[in-house]
Amino acid sequence: MEKHRSALSLLHSKDEDSMVLTMKAVECEDAASLANASAATAASDQKIRYICVSSGKKKAKLHKLKEEKGTMHTLKTWNLDEVKTMEPLKGNAVCINVSGKPYYWLLESNNNKIELLYTIVSLSQKFFNKAPKLFGIDEELLKDQMDICLASSKASQSSAQTTAKAASLVPTPAIILSDTKDQEYSQISEHAPRIPSNVHPTPDHDLETILSTLPRKAAKKEAAYKYSTFDMDELLGGFNWQVNGDAADLERKLESELQALEAANVHEIIEGEEQADRVIADIDHTLHELETIDKWLLHYTTLLDKMGQDVHSVEVRNKALQVTSTNQKLLLQEIDSIVSKMKLTEPVSQRLKYESLDEPNGIKACERAVTVLMEIVKVKFDDTIAGIMLVKERHGLYNSYATDFAVRFTEFITTLIRTLTENLAKDKTRSQKLHLKMSGIEGVQMKLSNYRNLMNWIKSADTRKHYDIKMNYMDAFSRFYKAEIRGYIENLKHIHTNRKVSPEDQDYIFMTAQVTVTAAATNAISAVMGSKATGISTMTAFRGVASILRKKDELLEETGQTMLGLARAANLKTGAEKNSEEQVMPDEAMGILLKSFISIVISEMNMAMDFLDLGKSSEDEYFDFSQEWLESLSQPREKLNDFRYQNRVNEVYDGIFSVYDDICMFFEWTMKYDQTFTVGMMNHLEDCQKQILPTAYQNLGLQMEMLMTKIVLNFERFVDDQIKEIEETKVTFKKRIGILPCIRTFPKFVDHMEKCVDGRQGQARSSVSSAYARIVKCIFDTLEALAKDHYESAKDSSKGVDDKESLNMHILNIENMHNFHAEIRARKIAGLEQFVKASKTLYDQNLDAYVKIVIRKPLGKILEFFEGVDNLLKSLAPEEVSFHLQFSKLALRDVLNKYPGKEIKKGLDALYKRVEKNFTNEDGSLLQVVWRGIQEACTNSLKRYEVLISLCYPDTGLKVLFTIDDLLGYFSDIAKNH
């Protein structure tokens, strides 16, 4: 016990938890070694351990201790949730699996084993809400055994006070409880069942013996609980027993008392037997009466069953009669409904046959008749009713009414459409005006709008007849519009369009002067006479004449100048003179044509979509003519979302308006004399595209796109022709010709193009900007090619390239680039800025090269001398230059003496005359610019000479015989004199 207390004190000192249980045990390696181990003998080879259980506020632990030299040491500590399984073994042994490792312990007694298992289970449930898995025993039995241990512990304590013999019979419990431990055990076993007082566990009892003595019924457990709660002192006092130390005598007295109690119980049972017999007799009588009642109930049940069957039979028959009656009523109602649905309430057949389709009242009557007829025909019946002969006959009859009227209406409306278009075509005055307006078409539209409801009906009743009407409608109006538009185009050509432009007004075209065919032939014949001088054979010249005459014939054939054509042209010319105040340019004529055509298309297509019912419409929709509807025909309509309806509209458009080729022919006719009108046409065509692209007239939009492509390609061919003309420019460098024709023409071309574009952004601006870039590039390439060709020809000649020919090349570039830069820069065209910069760069390069060449005349050898000095300085030090014979101090003195100020001024006078002869532009601005460049070059050269003299010839006292002020004075005097 002292060792146990020392273990408790050790753990209590190291841990704040309170100790619940501690006991001594022998630790074995496995189950086999348990057989040889004895907890009572402490052999040297046995492992003596102390097993302790502690608990705190939130945790409980299991400890394993070892005693060495009178001191306790903790070997290992586990949390109770690490205990996985527990199994009680034979005798006092137990196997506990902690964290997957089994531990075999042999305890001092069976009570210690039960207390250890019960304590671990209870504390695990309290702190972790789970208990280790038990093998060989369940929790209920474990609680019972724990109660037995507690009862035996109390009995042993009472016996220890009275006799030493009783103390020897009940073993001293191995558990040492503190105040805290007593409270915990009272909480754990508060509701545990009590053991009988006649069960006294001893150290020699094993677990199986104790289990066999446990009571199995609740009554025995309750009795055991009552006996176990007796107070031993009170019991002994009731027997007037004095303590004399004889426990055996006490036992005999207790047994005799129990026997007396049992005898009293038996006596009470025997005395109550007579009362039990009376109760049993009453029960038997009651059972007999109940059997009699049951027989009567069975009889009544049989009678009720028979009566119920009769009632059910009556109900079934009654229900059948009700069903039959109901069906007959429903049948009568259905027949009445069918008859009413199939009955014509109006004289439909008479109206459809004889009502007039020319009068509004007759049209209304026919609309009412077909509406009534279609309401009956469209009534839906199930398959059984639809198979009735009466229904079939009626349907066939009504369908025949609808078919006959469809044929009648188709013939009538076809004739009406043809008559209306023919009468409309007789008016020839509309196509002679500048703006084409279809006067009289509104009357046709109003007339046809009266039949829209009938057209809607025939579309749903007979699609074939509706298709025939649509084809006849497209054919009639196609012939009408084709004749009208062609007549309008012819009048627009010869009366309202002024396409001829005089050559003087076409100064923006990169073309050579135009000559007549006769004059060209005369020039060719004259060329024959001079063929010997030019090296051209006579046969070649005559071939040229024949080619010119052939072109004349082709020209006459193309323009159709036959006798009849000439007469018609004369008549049209007379009409043109009468309408000269309404004449427009070709691009404006094309814009007027397209706008007139689009307005006609919108009105006619809207009418066709409504009259032919090309879109999605309800069969029940009723149309009533109104002025708002007539005005809405001139407004574009949105694109149809359903491609099927859109395809119908496209099909009708193609069938009515087949005049795209006529519009293209008019375009080609307008482009005969001046193709720059295509730019204005692009603007007009873009306006038309913006108007129709988001509308339902898709094919019209496609035709506009095709026409735009054709116009753009025509403009590109025009630009190609201009570029070809520029590339064929020939220049003779023996004569300075000044500014090239293409350079003079390009600013006028730009002005004309900008006037045609009219500040618009779109296809016209894009095409014109592209034309600018191509033409300017061609001009620059032509200048470069001309210079290169002359250089190559001069190089191949015997004389080679002299300064005069080089000057001609530079003069050509300077004059042309100066003019190009000044003219184009002043117009501020965004697309030409890069070419303005390029012309400035080329101008500066040629001006520098020209100045370097011409200043050699007045400066002469002094310029060559100092150029040589500059070359020597690239490889020698300045002080070594004077050691060369050609550049010695004496040579420098001779050169300086040859060019006094008077000689320099004389040379500059001659140079000015030469420069003035080279640059004779209109305003003289170029001469001033070039002469200023020569002045700057001479001034810079003089400054350089002074620097070289001070650097290479110091301490010689030599210097140029004229100063910078003298040089500036020379230039000033020359400028004043001229």
C-alpha cells in the first residue's frame, strides 16, 4: 500500500490531473507467457509494473510506472482515446491494445481486473464519447461485475470493524480512493444494479464463476439491490447481537431469519388459493357468454352479406342504365354539333359563282363567303367522325366550291393586272423628265389593294393558283418597268446628260494633246517623206497610216454612226437644246437614275409583298384600305428574319426588275469621254447603299455592290492609263524643258479629284487616295528612270558624262520637285504628306549637288586646292600637309594670289547669268532660292579655307585675299544689279 501511495504522489506531483486508479501488475510479452507468470510471487525475471489511471477536466490518461530502488519512474503515458481494444483473459490477466500494440498484464486479483476495465470504459465515454472495443464481455456485464466489487468492498469494511475473521474472508480492495475519486465512482455507478447479499466474491473466484452467480431477471436484481442497501449495524442491532468476535454465529442467525421469511411467503400463497378459484370460475362464465354472442354476430353477418349482394346487383343495373342514357344524350349532342358545324348559314355557292369582282360590294360578299366556307372546311374531327360518309361528302362539296372560285379569281386577277399595266404603259410623258416618277401607279396600287384579303385566302386554299397569280404579276410588271426604265435611260442619255468635256477643261488628265484622225493620218504621211532622215522605212510609215484609218472605222462602228443613227442623234440633239437648262454631268445623272430606280423598287416591292402576301401573315388577318397604308408603300421596310420569306421577296424582285444590265450600259456610256466621273458616282452609290442595305431588298443591295465594284474597277483602269502616259514621258537633255507635263498636271488632277470627292469619306476617298499614291510613285520613278537612262546613254558615248549633262539632270529634278512640293503642300491633302516630304528630300539633294558643281566656276583652283588638303587630313597630321609638294606654302601662296576679290566678283557675275538661264520659272522664286544656296555654299567654303590655313599653315601670314564681308558684298551687288 505504501508503494501505491508513493506512485500516486509521484503522478500527482508531475501532473495536475487527479488519480482515479492504481494497481500492481506483472507485464508479459504475449498470451503464452501468462501461464507461467504469477502475480503473487515476485521472481527476478518478472516485470513488475504499476498501472495508473488519471483524469483531469478535459482528458484522462493511462500510465505505466516502474519501481527502482524504492523510487517510482514513469515508463509511458497514453491518452485513453488511444486504447483501441480490451479483452479479459483467464484468471486475473487482461490484454489491452494501445495504439495498435497489445499489452498483457497479470493483476493481483479479479476485482482489480474488473475495476481497471470498467474505469477505462467509463472515463472514455465521459471524455471522448466513445469506449474501446470489448472482447469476451459486454458493457452490461462489466457494470454488473463492478457493482459486485463495490458491494463486496462495503461488506468487507463493515466486517473489519466487528471481527478479524470477516476481514480475512473479504480481500482488501486494491483501489485507493480520494475524495475526488469517491465522487467520480458515485457518478459512474449511480444507476448501476446492486448485487445480492448472498454473493460474496473471493480472491479465488474467477470471472466465469462470478458470471454464473449473477441473477438474470429484473426481480432478482431488485431484490439484490434491496439486500445490498441494508445497514449492517442496524441489522445486527435488530438481532440484539453483541460483538463477540464470532462471525460464524452471525451467519447462522442470518440464515435462520431468511428461512423464516420464506416460510411466511409460502403460507400467504396457500391462503389466497380460494379467492383465485372464484376468479377463475367467473372468467369461465364470461368466456361462455362471449362465445354465444359470437355465434349471433356470425349469423347476422351472413344475412347482411346476402343483402349487400342484392343491393350491389341493383346498383350495377342502375349504373348501366345511366351510362346508356348518358351516351345516347351525348350522341345526340355530337350529331347536332356536327350538323351545325357542317351547315352553311349563307348562300355561299351562289355568291362565289355570280358575285361581281369589279365592284367593292361584290368583293366584300366574296370575302365573307370564302371566310364562312373556310371556317367549315377547317373544322377538325377525330378519325371516327371524319370517316362518316356525310362528313366526307360535305367536305368534298365545299372543297369544290373553293376550287371553282379559285379558278375564277385567278383568271380575273390575271386579266386585271395585264390590263392595268398596259394602260399605264400608254403614258409616255413620265420618262422624258429628268427625275423618273411613276405617275398613275398609285391608282393601280389602290385598285389591287381591294383584293388583298382574297389573295390571302387563295394563298392558304390553293397554293398552285397563288403561284400562277404571282408569276403573271411579275411578268406584267417586269415588261412595264423594263420599258419605262429603258426609255428613261435613253432620254437621260441624249437630253439631260452632258458628257462631253472640251480638251481645255480636261487639263487634269495625264494625256498628250488630242488630234483628229485626219490630222493624224496627214502627220503619218508627212513622216514618210522624212523617213530617210529618221531611219524609218517607208513601208513602216504607211503601216502606221493604215492603222490610224482602221481605228477611225472602228470608232465609227462603235458609236453606231449609220445614217439612221445620225438622224436620231440629230433629233435627240434638238431635244437636248430645248432642255439645256436641265442638263447634268454624268455622275449626277447616274445618281438621279439610281435614286429614281430605288424609289420605284421600294414602292413596287412593298406593294408586291402586301398583295402577294410574301411575308408572314395570319390567315385571320383582315386588311382594310387606308391612306396611311398607301403612304407607307414609299418607306423602306426592315429585313425579314425568316430566310424563307426573304427568299420569296428576292425571287419577286428578280422577276420584276431585270434592268441591271441597262444601268451598266448607261454607266459605260457616261464614261466614254471622262472617266473621272466615276468618283462622283461612288458617292451617289454609297448614299444608295446606306438607304437599302438594312432593308428587305437584298438583291437590290447585291446589285448595288456589283455596280460599285464595276465603277471602282473602271476608275482603277483609268488610273492605270494615266500611269502609262506618265511612264511614256520622253525628255531630251540637250534642251532644258523645265517642269515635266505630269508634274504640271498632277496638282490640277488633285484639285479635280477633291472636287469630285466633295469631302466625303468612303469608297470614293479610298480609291482617290490609292490613285494619288500610285501616280506620285510613278512620277518619282519616271524622274529617276529618266535620269538613269540619260546617265547610261552618256556613259556609253565617247564623251562620257560631262558637267553640263549632270547639271541638266539636277536642274530637272530641282525644278520639278520644287514645283511639286510647293503646289501639293499648299493643298494640304492628308494622303500626300509623305510624298511632300519625299519631294523636299529629293529637292535638297539635287540642289546641294547642283551648287557643288556650279561654284567650281568662280572658285576654280582654290576650291580644288583645299579639297586636296581635306583629303590629306584624313590620313596625315596637319603639320605634315605642307611637306607635300602640291600643298606646300609656296603652292598655297600661288593659289591665293590667283583669286583676288575682283576675280571672284567677276566669276560670280558670270555664275549668276548661268543660274538665271537655268532656272526661269514663272515667278522667279526658284532662282532666288538657288542663288541663296550658292551664297551659303561660298560663305561656308571661305570659312573652311580660313580654318584649314590656320590649322595646316600656321605662322605663315597667308590668308585669302577677300573676306566674308567682301563676299557678301559681291552677292548683294549682283542681286541689286539684276
